[in-house]
Amino acid sequence: MRLFLSSLQIRYKFLISFALIFFLSMLLCNLFIYVYVRSNIEDRIESELTNTTAMIYNMVNTSVNVSIKNHLRAVAEKNLDILTGLYRKSRDSDISLEDARKRAAEVILSQTIGASGYLYCLDSRGDVAVHPRAELIGTNVAEHAFIRQMMEKKQGYLEYEWKNPDDKHPRPKALYMAHFEPWDWIIAASAYRSEFIRLVNVQDFRQSILSLKFGKSGYAFVIDRDGRAIIHPVLEDINILQTPELPNQYLTDMMQRKKGRSVYYWKNPGETRARKKLVMFNYIPEYQWIVASSSYLDELYQPLKTIRNMFLGISLLFFSIMLAVTFGISRTITTPLRQLMARFRTATAGDYSARMESRTGDEVGQLARYFNRFMDQLETARQELERDMARSKILEKQVMQAGDRERMNIGQELHDDLCPHLIGISGLAAVIREDLKSRHDPAADLARKMGELVEDAVEKTRQLARGICPVHLVSHGFQSALEEIADQFAYYSGIRFECHMDEGVDILEDSCAIHLYHIAREAVNNAVKHSHCDRIHIALTRDAADSLIHLKVTDNGSGINPDPSGRGIGLQIMDYRAKIIDAQFNIDTGPKGTQIHVILNSSVPEKKEHAPA
């Protein structure tokens, strides 16, 4: 063998060595992938079945909780109505107060809830007023924790553990209480939770459980303590333990263990053979139900068989191909490919002028021509993209300006048209009120309230107009507009506003002033609502050295998320508005507060004079 190998040409030595290494490597890799995928699929299907079983468990418990709460609430509120009626009779002197209390106690004691549930009453001090056990009447039971909760809440639903004298262990119990204030009675309707299973409507969650599928034929099911299938896609209302043709030893084991994992063979009605099955199950002790999710292992491992066969086929195919290869990679291929990679590196650096020389008509030559064609198209696309971006930026600016103009128009209409109209209505309401008042008409008070509501509407309309249309920018100047922002948010208690304005900074073009106004308003709004601060400082200054205008909104709150992906749309809009007016937008945030800083070149046109509207 050694003599044979030494006599072979180097290309054949390389071929045989590469083929053997390749085959062994692929075999080991495929084996590892197969084992890993198999283990991963098993873990995932077990996790999915476990989570689904827990979901079914919670679904049943939720349904029972809702049924218990609604039933007990109905009983408590019904008795509250009875006590209210008796109280009214005693108040109207139809019966005495003592007779009313006696009849109320008789009505309450005459009722039962379930097999052992009952009603009772106690006052806010914990003294028992009504109870089926006569020896407890008049005693104070405030030493129990749930009684203290009742004394505190007086109204609502409560769950607790309780042990009667003849019980061996405490059992879960629930009550709903309603407070009858005239007598200071807390009416409690209580019952053991296990007795409410009859109130559960399985149809509420039956379809949700049956809709859960695992693979092609895996399903979820619910079985009671007697082996009857409460929810099952095929065997519903059938007692599995009493059906001879069905294997039931696995169900018996599940009911004994109550919670866990089980693997067994199961044959559903209509199937020709039993299949291996994985079941994750849980137990609801209050109702003695087994809830389970199941999947058949042959369906689980079917993709693994396909992957195994595919791996073997691919390995044999590549091994056969490698045996057919007699020569290594040709230099006529590697050299053009290296040149092509060098051109790609040049292109990635931003030079789109790189081209390949096409000297041959084979695949390598075609690849070179395709590369050149691709680079031509890429260069053209880059130029078109730059033009489209420039046009898009202009259009975006025009859209923003159109939106601002429309907002200004709406705010102007609200301020100049709707407000006077509402003020006129307010005046008419005042006239009507005076007229009705002079005639001693009771409707005069309604007219007064109507006038007050109209005045509130006028103020709200003015505030809305100022928010969407800062008309005070024109009439009072930009500094006044910033001060008014602080006034608008001054109703937030616990926040102190400070304003610092340099003289002569009001010389701004209208569109710049509007964008700066909205940036400042959004910054103050974010600080008030999200920063948990107690001080906000608004500053408008001009730097004497470079004549730049600085707008700063600073708070001492908890800061914001510095990650751009976690910022809200408000910060993005502020940034965009700053770009429209060729200003710099900076955010400096930390645990000690946040500062929104806009830097604007002060060499902007002076404000235009507006003709009267």
C-alpha cells in the first residue's frame, strides 16, 4: 500500500486524501447534526406540550374562578337588596327595626350555597351579627386574617383557607361580600371552591382546547377522576377505564402520579395500529381533573428520518463527485476570480469605475461582462438615487410647510371664528338666564350652567388654537410664545418653570419661529409627562462670538433612552424640524436630567410684515 501511494502522482494523492477527509468530515458532521436536531426537537416538543398543559390548567382555573365569583356576587347582592327593602319598611314604620333585623337574619340563614356553603354577616368591628352557628353570634372573630381583610374592604371577592371543626385539613374557600351601611352589616356569601365544579361551562373552553394541534394528529384532552373524557377529539363523554377495547393502564398511571411525563402506545378508534405517544399531564386537585397535551412520536421523528436519508444521499453524491475530479482548481479560474474580488473591494470602498477585462468567451468571460454590466447599472442607480433623495428632501420640506400652513389656518379659524361665535352664545345664555331669573323660573339655574359650559368651551378652544396655531408668534413675538408654553403647562403641580430670554433674539423668519416653537413645546411636553422632573428651564440666547441662536429646554428628571431605536416619534419630529430650518439638534440625557439643544444660525431673514386677515 505504501509503495502504491508513493508511486501515484501528486494530483491523485491530493484527490484521494481530500475525498477521504471530506467524506469522513461530512459523515461526522451529519451524525452530530442528526443527534443535535433529534435532541432539540424532543426538548422543544416537550416544552411546547408542558406549556400547553399549563395553559389548559390556567384556562380551567380561570373559568372556575369567574363562575365562583359571579355566583357568590349574585347571592350577596341579592341579599343586600332584601336587607335594603326591610330597612325601608322599618324606616317607614311598617315594621320595627328589631323585626326587620330578625327577618333579615331568617332570610340569610334560610339559604345555602352548594353542599356546605352558607351566608353570614358581621360588622366593621369583626362582631358576628348573623351566622348559622348560633354560638358565634355576638362574638368577635377579628383574630382571623381574612376577617380583617373583610373589615378593611367591606366589598368584593376574597379567597382564603378554612378548616371547619369536623375537617382534618384546611380547604380552599371563597366569599363575596357586600356592605349594608345602615346596619353596618358585611354580608358574606361563602362556599368551598371544590363544590363549584358544577358551575363550570366546559363549552366556554372546549373549542379552544380542541383547536390545539401538535403535529398532524397530536391533541390536548381533559379527563376526570372516574376516567371519563370531558374534552377529547374522539372519545368525549366515554369512560376510558370502563371501555375494554381501549388501553387504560397508562391512564391509571397518570391519575396516580397526577403530574409528569408519560410515553406509551395508543390506538385511537378508526386507526389500524397503535402508535407511540408522548404525553405531558397535570392535575387540578380541586376538581380532580387530568389535563394533558399529547403528540405521536412517529410524527415527531418523521423529519429526522428525512434529514438522515438526505444526509446519506448528499454524502454519497459528493463522494462520487470528488472521485470523478482528477485535477484541482485551475489557475484559469482562480486568477480571474481573485481579480474580480479585488474589483469588488474597490467598489465597496466607493469607486464604481472598476471594470473587468473580458478576454475569453467561457463562463469566466461571461462573469466579467456581467460584472461590468452590474457596475454600470449600479453607477446609474446611485446617480438616480442621489437625485431622488434631493427631490424627496425638497418634497418633504414642502409637505411639512403645507401642514404647518393648514394648521395655522385651522387655528386661525378656531380663534377668529369659533371663539367669537361661542362668546355670542355665552352672551345669549346670560340674557336668557336674566330673563328667566326675573320671572323666577327654575330653569334660570340651567341657563347659568349652560353659560358656564360655553365659557369653558371658549377657553378650551382658545387653548387648542394656541396649540396648533401659535398666532402669538406674530402678535407678541417668539419670546412671548415661549413664555406662554410654560404658562400652558403650569397646571401640572410640583413642576417649576424658569425662562431666560436674551434681548433682540426675536428677529426670526416666520417658518423658523414656528418650527422652533413646536420643538420647544414638544420638549416641554415630553419633560412634563415622562421625565418625573420638578424643574424645567427654557432658555433662548444669542452667542456673541459666532452670532448663533441657542434654544435650550432643560429638566432635572430621570433621562430618556439614549438608543435611537428606543426613542419616540416626538424626538424624531423635533430632529426633522431642526433639519428643515438648517439647525443643529442635540440631546444630552442622563440620570440627572435631559437637555434639548437647538442651534440656529442667526443670519436669517427678518420677520415679514403680515397684512391684516
